[in-house]
Amino acid sequence: MFYVVMGVSGCGKSSIGAAFADAIGGVFVDGDDLHPVTNVAKMAAGTPLNDADRAPWLRDVGAAFREHEGEVVIGCSALKRAYRDIIRDAAGGPVAFLHLHGSQAVIAERMATRADHFMPTALLDSQFAALEMPDTDETAITVDIDQPPAAIVAAFVAKTGKDFA
């Protein structure tokens, strides 16, 4: 199974994704590392990416699943259904989306305290504006981030052991 830990910037995709991968004996890939240099520069300058900027990156995210064996977990915002569709198409196998959901206030507070990340807090509004919650016909689990990381990982581990229907 392939897993995408998704959500707006600052929700914990990297830390939760890595911990979830460890918990299931999988491999974690940080989707931020797959961004072209031009995307990183654009975001660092405070300019939101558009769909044309994101499309090659999303294809690379999906393709990254095929570079590893076993359970693969990738942290990627996957904010819109169309983005998730691109990832699913490029993955070549089933993808479950693990959505880290939280209030804008909680996420803004977390973003303000993290160091050495290219995404400025100023772009959080654009992230929430773009976010389309996973639909009922998508393989997705949503967990609230306003709890300890271990509880979030435990919830994902428990829920991925069940039918997503």
C-alpha cells in the first residue's frame, strides 16, 4: 500500500509521516524534497504555487512510490482532489491519503515556531483556500492534529488496518 500524509503546510506531514512509516515498517519520503528548485524559490519568496507549478511535482510524488519496495509513505500537501488524482495516476497502485486536519490558528502557531523551512506563514491563507477535504469516494482517513503526535500515529495505524469504505 502507498500512503500520502497530506494537509496544509505546518500540519506535521514530515514528522507524522516519518513516525507512521516507522510504525508500519515502511519507508518515508518527504515530498518537499521532490519540489523543483523553482517551486521552492517561489514559495520562499511568498508566492503561492499555481496548478502548473504543482503538476510536475505531483507526478514526481506519485512516481516516487515506484522507487521503493513495501510500504511507502510520502508527505505531500495534496490539497485538491485533482492533485490527489495526479498522484494516484502516477503511483501505479492504490494510494491511501492520511489527512492531518487542524485549525488555522493551531497550524499558524506551529509554523511560527519552526526553523529552516522555506514555506512562510504568510502563505497559510492560500493553503487553506486551496484545501479540498477528501471526498467519501477517496481512500482517506482524517485525524485532528490537536493531540500528541503519538496519538495521531496510533490513530492512523489503527485505522489503516480496517476497510476504508
